[in-house]
Amino acid sequence: MKKLILQIGVSLLFIGFLFSQMRGDFPKILHTLKNVNRPLFTLAFLVCLSTVLIMAKRLQLIFAAEDVPVKIVDMSNLTFVGFFFNNFLPTSVGGDIVKAMCAARITRAPVKSVTSVLMDRIFGLFTFIIIPSVSFLFFLKKVNNPWVPVVIYSFLAAATLFFILLFNRNAARRFRFIERLLNYFHLGEKARKIYDGMHGFKKHKGVIVQVLLLSIVGQSVSILAVYLIALALGAHANLIYFFLLVPIVNLMSMVPSLNGLGIRESAYTYFLAPFLGKENAFAISILWLAILFLFSLIGGIIYLVRHDYHIRFREATAS
């Protein structure tokens, strides 16, 4: 309960700050939203919807590498379920916890399910970082915001360190104090099993290449959807700006909050306003939130009707 209150508090703090900064622009924002090009926005929604299939295929490949056969339909369903539970768990990726538990229900392989979902998220986050790192090289002199390179290359350094620790046991042994700390909570053994599973994934080099390519395609399609939303609002900017800035917004939305609410909208407004104007940047964040809400609604319905996905608490804690 305290964590939920903290998440809500963080989101409300950012929402309050954002609204205080935008209060004089609401008439323009409402006018912009009212005049959105509906066919173009519908196209943006469908393009975004296609990313779910890409994410599902990526997750299916990872499960297959663990010798756990799963159906693409189930992976698509669980992707939507993850969107739904993101609304109740920390950050915009909290739904991965439930996704892993639901996957364990249908695969009967809890450790491999957790490992697979974690690897799926890791590869997804890595492309969040790689895409703006490359894009920034093309706009090194045109981006005046000093925080952009700081955020990008801080995440890149952290990701590089993470992969070194993940795939190099000698380096990881220097951090064995983390396992000893987890032992106090009786989680050390489970954490080691998950680490061993993730570490063993390095032998699937062919799968890693496929997964990374799918991640890049999926992220690119998602960024294209945001670009189409901008066009639907009548805003015009170079597509490469979106490849630079949208992944940064996605990374920042992972700060503990209520599904990134408030943080994501503030980041869209802060980073895109210099290129599109404040009213267009804020309107993009609102329409993107609407798409996430629709995905969440689909996920909630799927979880409601698919009883085989329902989490059994005793099973989850015992696994």
C-alpha cells in the first residue's frame, strides 16, 4: 500500500507541475485535439497495434530458446495483459511481473518464464538506448538541450555495464554481496537461478540477433506511430528527431510512478516542445496516453475471460 501511495504521489506531482506549466495553453491544446486528423490518428493506432505482434514474436523466440514452446496468440494476449497491469505496478514495465506469472501458468515452467520475460524486457530496453545513441550522432549540433546527451549516454553506460555483468561471471562475482543481501529475504537462491538462466542465454547467438532485430523494428514502428500522431495534429518535424527523443521519453517513464503517468507526459512536452510547440507536444502525450489506455482495456478484458492466465498466489510464491 505504501508503494502504491508513493507511485500515485510521484505521478500527481508531475501532473501538477505539468498542468501549472501548461495552464495558459489549454485553449490551444483543446483546439489542437479537437482538430486532429481522425483517419491519420486511426492509422497511428493501427501502426502502434502492430508492435504488439512484433513484441509477441520476440517473446516467443526467447521462450523457444529456453525449450519452452508457446503460441503467438498467448504471447500477444500476455503483452496486452502486461499493459493492463502496468497501471497498478511500479513504472511502465511493472506489468512484466504479472506477464511472467501468467506465462508460468500456461508453460508450467516458472523459472524459465521469469527468465524469458526478463530477457525480453532487457532486449527491449537495450534498443530504447541504442536507437537514440545512433540518432544523436546525426543531430549532434542541432540539439541544444544539454540533458539529451546526458540521459542517452548515461543509460548507454549503464546498459553496457549490465551486459558485462550478465554475460561475464568473473565480473559478476564482484557483486556477490547482492546475493548475500537477498539471502536475508530468502531470495538469493531464486535470484541465482534466474541469473543462471539469463547468463546461459548467451549461447543462443542466432536468437539474440533475431531478437535484437525484432526489437529495433518494433521500436521503430512505435516511434513511427508517434510521428503519425504528430502529423495528425498538424505538426511537422524531421522524423529523425522522433527517433532521438521518443526512446528517451520511454526510458524516463520507467521511473517509479503509476504506469509512468505524469512523467511520460512531462517528458514528451519538455523534449518535443522546442521542435513542435508546447500545445502539439502536450497533445501528442494525451493521444499516446489514450492509446495506452485502449491497450490496457484490451488486456483487462483478456485477463478477465482467460481463466487459465489467472495467477494463483500460493503457486506464485511456491515457485
